[in-house]
Amino acid sequence: MKCAALHASKTTKRSKAFTLVRPEQVIHPRPQWLLLCAVVFAAAVWGSIYCGVELLDDANSPQREHELRWLIYFHFILSQLCIAGAALIIYLRHLARRRHKAQHLVVSYSDVGIGIAPPGIDLPARRTYFSSLHQLASLKGSSLPKAHRPILVYPMMMQSGYSSGERLESLLSQLYPDGQPQFVMQPVLGASPFLPCLVADHLRPQIGQGSGLNGVLVVAHAAPQGQESAPEPELFCRRLRKALPGLEIKLAHFGSEESIHERMQSMEATRVHLLPFLLCEGYHSRNDLPSADDAGACGKVLLRHPVIGDLLREGA
């Protein structure tokens, strides 16, 4: 999955403000002008050398020597103009790139997740802004990305849906009443291809310890009633299976018809690594996850792992 891919919600229609800035849309001074400056500079240097060699000939008349000296001066001035022109072109290209340098807005679902950055992406500190959905409407001044530059928006949410789609876009559209910048919506955190690698690196040392057959139970939010399940949890599990081949990995949902306890009981593994597919600790992680006693009742050992946000902070 490309990092610049647009995050598309099945029930969301994108407004004109939420567009992708393509490289061909950004105007820079053409590099052909630099090539022209280089060719003219080389010709001027060659002309100066040629006139200088001819000036050494004693057979030249005074008028010819005067002409050669003026030609040398002309070629020298022309070469300096080429250097100045090339410097100006490079500076204009730098200004054009700087003007269109993207800014980064990282938006978490709640205030607890502020500061967690998407994995595998090097975010420049001077052009990166962190907020939550709750605080987004109150961003002002220096805490708000500049409107004249493209803004890459990273929804730090584990699954796509209303919050990462309609709600987020509505809040973003209200930030700039005088003119909408170009927002480039990135995939939600749960769709990141770097996330399974991070989790696999965390699990490998613990899978090799202890006795018994190991397995991983990933627990995610269920879709609201009457809606299709978000694809990110299943996508994460598929990628995690590739990162940890041969390991039993199953997916369960909070509040689904098949309970988390039933899903755990159906696993062949006797050592179950419980991985909450959640960004931060909350009600579900404190009240709805099976305990070690629940696992012991069905003959299994339960190993509870941190939520995804804590793993990201540890890996930072």
C-alpha cells in the first residue's frame, strides 16, 4: 500500500478541498534553463581562452589587439551573467519547492493519543502538528497548519469509519473560513503496512519463551449495527501472519455474536498472546478483555500485551 494513497470511506464523498497535489501540478523553473546557462558559460570560457591565445600573436595589429581585448571582456561578463542566472534559477526552484512543501497534521481520536506518530514515516518537527478530534476545532494561530501549503492528514485511528471520514473532514473544513487548503487524507493507522512489522518485533522474543503452543488473539472494535466491518483489523491479521509464519492468529471483536471468550476457547494454542487492536487504553481494554482466570478456566495461559499506542511509544 502506498503511503500517499487516499483514505476512502465507503459512505463519504470527498469535497473539492480534499484533493491530492500531484508533482506535475507544482510549477518549478524548468531545468532546461540551467542547461542553457551551462552551455553559454562553456562557450564564453572557450571564447575567452581562444581570444587570449590569439592575443599572444605578435603579428596582430593594434586595432586587432583592441578588438580581442574587448572580446575577452565580453566573454568574461557573459560567463558571470551565466553564473548569476544559474544561481537565480536554483534559488527560484528552492522557493517553489519550499512553498509546496507538505505539512503534516496527525489527528488522534482522543486527547490521550496526542503525540503518537504514524510508524515508518519521518515527520519533520517544524512542519508537523498534533491534535485530537476534540481539540481540532479550537486550533488557531501557530498551532494551525498554514493554508497556502498542502496538508497531509494522518487519522490516528485503528479503523476507518465515521470518525476518520465524515467527522474529520467536517472539522477540517471549518478550520479555514477564508479559503480551504489542499488536504491529502492518508490511510488510518490500522491500515499502515509498518504496524504488523512493529507488532511482530514486539512478539517474537516472547513467543520463543515458555512451553506450549503459541497463538495471537487480536481484539478490535466491532462495526456498528447494520454496517459492514472495517477492513483494517483483518488486513492487519493477514500481514501479521506473513510476518510470523506458522503462528495461529485469530481476530475477535468487542460485542460481536461470537464473544472474545468463545474465540479464545476455539484456538488450538495453549499460550494466547492477547493483543488489543486499540490505540489507547479505555473502557474496552479495562472491562471487556478476558482475564488470566478466564483463560485458565479453558486450559490456556493468557499473556496480555499493550495497546497499539503504547507499542508505538516504546518503538519511538
